[in-house]
Amino acid sequence: MPPSMATENSTNTSRGEEFKLLANEAFKAHKYSQAIDLYTQAIEVHNNNAVYWANRAFAHTKLEEYGSAIQDATKAIEIDPRYSKGYYRRGAAYLAMGKFKEALKDFQQVKKICPNDPDATKKLKECEKAVMKLKFEEAISVPESGRRSVADSVDYHTIDVEPQYAGARIEGDVVTLEFVKKMMDDFKNQKCLHKRYAYQIVLQIREMLRALPSLVDINVPYGKHFTVCGDVHGQFYDLINIFELNGLPSEDNPYLFNGDFVDRGSFSVEVILTLFAFKCMSPSAIYLSRGNHESKSMNKIYGFEGEVKSKLSDTFVELFAEVFCYLPLAHVINGKVFVVHGGLFSVDGVKLSDIKAIDRFCEPPEEGLMCELLWSDPQPQVGRGPSKRVLVFLFGADVTKRFLQDNNLDLVVRSHEVKDEGYEIEHDGKLITVFSAPNYCDQMGNKGAFIRFEAPDLKPNIVTFSAVVIEILIYSGYHGLVSTFKFIATTTRSMVSRFLIQNSLDREHPQQAGFCTLDILFLVGQW
């Protein structure tokens, strides 16, 4: 090798390492988009380094860009077939997508290369268990036409309410505002709704949703307003904050929640029961649209299924899965604003009548109009491009413009993507992304947002807000209030355990270690 070429290679390697170190710091700070840009610069100066590709794959996974993660991890494997992290990153991306068979192959390869890696062993067992479960479910599956609804086996009238139950109660068959307020207060204080009333709400909403079309038209009278919210993702305390900022849902203060009510956050059951209860109370006070997380496969991976089993029962898992299939796919406000969870289509010429004609009573397919409504994303370039999420295409401003013109619409509002400010305006102002889960996954540091429209002009007024913090006041059996803890209310699956609080309390008061009786009061307030 000529000396000049060796010097150039050494320089490129050095520059690549500098970019990688900067990218690692951005990653640690949860600035994943910035990390991706820096890893990309490292790859541009030294594109045969498997570590750079695998690291960028990991950053893509953090942003739920699983298609890009799989591509980058595959490139890392091509560069170095013995690089275990390449297989691990690709397997993790497949696992996040529910593609357990593909993930199993990659984790088997990791196990061959690193037989003593405990994390690889854990992931391998997880995949093996998931694949066996899939095979079992396939073996005992009943054709859709012959399947009996779980709702047919539930009669909430026969479920007794224990005399000691002090929570919210539905008197008769009517869900009232008084009940919903009491239920939300109970939820704020970490109390559960009795299963009888949970069944009643979900069964009532089931009948209500199945009667709706796949595309719902909303009429906002002259001088009245309408609010659109994006993803909530089980962040109950942030949902309550939206209502505190903008008022409770009512006929005079209607809302549309644009999908992804559940998963990720720890309070998905509380979120979905609250939204469903408001819909039962007043159908025109709240509208609900399906997101890609209102599906069996996503709920199995991202927490809702486990939460429902823990807080309610296995029967509720099946019931929610069925009800999610009845959620409408899109809404049109006053014939001018098209609202959908994901985005637009891989082909031109799609009319609103085509969306209304979709048979939505099923789990989301992996292609077609329904899939694209739930999954697609916009891109800054014109035309269409491959999606970072695998299943669908990205669409540009020209695609948005043609869709609006073809359907005599003015604006597309969608959700589906976390945004630093809680929203983003794109495509020459013709498309707005709104995301209502601040500090998403307890680490993104983003704001949340919602959009208020006022008839007749329907000019979007965007309101942003920060994540709510829960303050926990801890009382001991001996000395009253002894400690105060604050934490972001989104809290992931673990919540704040009594064990951690007790340990902290014991450290502050060692003379009474282990003898404090905890009475935990949850208060909601801004940080």
C-alpha cells in the first residue's frame, strides 16, 4: 500500500472514531436523531466498520425505525459475519416488530458466537417461547367465520360488587359525568375500577363502535371548536393534564384522540377506560381513531396485554382486542381536515369513499390501504421512499397535495411520530403531526401537543405542554409526613415500587428501618 493511501486510511479511521465518540455521547443523552447523524458521518469516512453500522442500528431501534435498524445491522453482518452485535441488533429489531421466527435465527447465531452471554440467552429463550406459542395458537385456531365473540360469554349484570368496594359505581345502564370524574380520581390515587363496571364500559363501547363507518364525518358548528390529540401511550397523568388545560370532553368541548392510546406507559388500562367512559357518556363528546398500537401483536410486545392481565383478567385481553378492531380508521372534520393516525398511501387516486369501504373488522394487515393509514410517515423529499418502519412507504409533499386536491380537502393531521415540540408542520403547511405523550418512554424529553380548530375557518391553534410529575407524600405510622418524592408521571412498566420507597425511607430514618407503615398519596402537579 502506498504511504499516502495508508496515511489517508489512518486519517479516516481517526475521524470515524471521533464521530463515533460524539454519537455515543448523543445516544447517552437520548438524542437519538443526532446520534444517527453522527454515526452516518462516521460511516461516510469509514464505511467498512461493522461497529458504526450496528451502533446506528441501535439508535434507529430507539426511534422505532425498525426497517432502518434491520438494514444497518445486516450491513454490519456482511462486513463482519462474526460480529455478534450485528445479529443481536437485527434480532432485537425483529423482536420489536413481532417477527419472532426471524429474531430466533439471529439470537441463535449470537448464542453460537457468544455462548456465555446472559442477555443473548435470555432473548433466545424469549424468542423460543414466543415461536412455540405461535405454533400452538396456529394449531388450535378457529376460522374467523366460526369464531365466537368473547363478549357473548360476559354478562356484567351477574357480577357482584363487594360491599367493601368504595370506588366509582355506574348506577343502572347510564355512564354519567359524575361516575367518570369519580373513576378518574380513583385512578389518580392508584385505585382500580371494579371489573363489573369495566366490563360494562367496554361492552357498551363495543356496540357503539361497530355501528360506525371506517371513515367518520365530524360536523363542527359555526363558532364552535374541536380538539385533536395525538398518541397518549398509557400516560394517564398527562391525559388528565390535557383535560385540565383544555377542559373535559363534552358536547360543547369535543375531542378526537387519534390512536395509540395504549402500550409503552404504565397506565394504559386507566387511559383506555377513561376514553371509553367519556364516549359512553356522550358519543359526540369524544371520537376515537385506531392507531397501529391498537392491535394484538403490538399489545403483546409493548405492555398492554400484560397490564390488562395484571389489573383485570385474560378475558379482558380478548375483549379489548376485539373492540380495537371496531375503531374507525380516519375522520374528516367539516369536509376539510383529514385526520388519520399514520398517513397516506403508496398509490395515488385514493378517494374518501375507498377508505369508507375498508373492511376494518380485523387485525391490521401488512399491506394495503388499512396498513398504510395506520403505519405510513411523511418525508421531506417529494415522491415516495422506503420506510424506516418496513411495512409501508414514506410520502412527500406532492403526494399530500394530490390527495387533498383529489378529495377537496385542505389539511392532513396525523400522529404516529414523537416530535420534540409535540408537533411538526410539514409539506408546505398542508400536513401536521401531533403527538400528545410528553417525555415519551421516560427518556425522549419531548413536549406534548394538541390542536384546537374553530369553525368555520378551522385554522389550527397548537397548544404544547410538558410532562406531568407525580408527587408522592409518604406518611409513616409514627411521625406523619416524613418524605416527599417526585417523579415523571409517564413511568415505564416498573412504576415506583413500594420497595424502593421503603428503602429510601429507611435510609432517611435508620432508627426505624423496616418499621414504617406507608400510606402513599399521589398528587399531580407541574414540574
